[in-house]
Amino acid sequence: MSNRLYFPGQGRFRLRWPLREFLEEWRAVREGMARYRARGADTARYLLRRNLHRIEKGLMMPGARSVFAAEYIAETVSAYELLRREGGCEAREDLRAAQGVLTAYFARVAAHPAVDEARRRFESLPPAEAPGEGNDILPFHQDELGPAPLSPEQLLAALRHRKSIRWFLQRPVPREHLDRAVAAAALAPSACNRQAFRYHILDTPDRVRAAASLLLGVSGFDHQIPVLVVVVGCLRGYEHSRDRHLIYVDGGLSAMNFMLALDTLGLASCPVNWPDRPRENRQLAALLNLAPDERAVMLMAVGYPDPDGAVARSPRKSVADLRTYS
């Protein structure tokens, strides 16, 4: 199908704006797939995390087959070897997890040509990191979690307390608080534990102003935002175009953890929709030095709340209005 349409009276073809936006997304998806398949050190981490998660599910499965993961164990060990050579200190925890999970896998699985070759390669390498006391990176029984630390009433109280705040004190936000919130964001579920997103935190006035000028929906309060947080999805974490929207799902899940953590630290936040238009995408990419496969998921204004600022009540839908049993 042509991506150009004729407009009567104009005598020429023009690219439709919605199609331009979709094509820009596809270019980012295509770039991410190419980077994934190039098997560099950065994308090897995503492949390794995904495959380790798949292997963990096999290890957890009641009555697991004597041989599983044979179709992807070779690429898993290859990613492990690549990260050992080129991953640097950032890959340390990934390597520790890989060593523990792969050691447990090869101890469990029966003989098979693909498995035996991968086992030989893995066991020929000296240990990269100690697995950790108590095998703390291996699957464990659910009852070890214990009871939930919050009652339903306490959880609802915490959720009701978090509000989208648009008025902030002009007070610096400690980076250690923001890092604690990012640590909470990392606990959100993600597809095969890939966590293909990053938090870009802008906390200087000129950077905040530059990013805020690209946003819609911040009119009237953009001038007094102390910190802007940009959640960015990395499409290089995925092999297939069918996974192109996972950055938005996983990034959104992590962002909710992030905002709830901020609330416990006395900080307020306001999520801001990203317009996802070609011009703004290019400007934000230049501001944050984003790669072609990186896409903004959402932004958040963050700061200490102004006690005199008004807060929208924003009544929510009822349970009956939101759910259907079938």
C-alpha cells in the first residue's frame, strides 16, 4: 500500500501524518531488531536475561522433562561467554545469575547433543562470580515469601495517598531519593525479566526546561518543575516485531512502582503523556542522546509538593464499571 495520498486541489501527493508516525515507530522497531540480532554486549544482556528466565521456568516446572531448552541453550551460553569478555562491571549481576542458573540447569538436564556441547563450553570456563550464599539467584518455594507485608486496607490507603501533583516547592531533590525510587521500579514485572527500559533523570533547570517545552499537558505548571524523569524503552531487547509494544507495558508497570516509592519518600509526581510525534521524538532524542531504537514511554514531573497547591480529586470508576466476569 502506498504511504502517500492525493489531496484534491493540491496537485500533489503528501504523506499522511498518522502514517508518518507509524513508519517512524517501525523504523525504531526495525533498528532494535537489527541490534538484537547483531549480538553486541548490550543486546546479549537482554538475550541472556530472557533465556535465563525461560530456563528458570523449566527448573520450576513440576514433573519437568529430562531435557528442555535444548533449542536455545547454545545461544544462551554464547551470550554468557560474550558478556564475560565484553560486558564490563555493568554485567556483573547478570553473569552471577547466569552462572548459578546454568550450573543448576546442567546438573538437572539429561544427555542431549546440543546440551552436551553447551555444557562442555560452559564447564570449560573458570567461574566468573560466586553464585551467592544460599543460591540466592535460583528459584525458591512460594511459602518462603511469607504473608504480604501490607493488609488490603493498608495498600488501598497507600494507593489513595499518591496523587498527581502539579505544584512543587523550589527545593532540590536528593539524587539518593531518586535512586531509591529507581530501585523500586526495578522490582516491577517485565516480559521474561528483560527490563528493556531506562530512567533518564533531568534535574538541572536548563535540561528540565528543554524537555518540558516538548510536552503537551503541562501548560501552567511547567515553569516550576524541579525534576523531569523520562522512561525510555529499548527496542533492542526484542527479537520480533510482535514484541514492539512491550516497552510501553513494562515501562508503565515500572513507572507505577517508581511513583509509589517517591510518595513514601515525601516526594510528589505527575505522570505526563508523551505525544510521540516525529518532531518531538527527534528533539527529545537529541536532548537525551537516544539511539535510533530507543523510544520515550512517558515522562514524570517530580519534586517536593507545595502544601498550598491544589490537587484534583479525579473520581475513579467503580469496580462494576471496570470489570466483567466471563
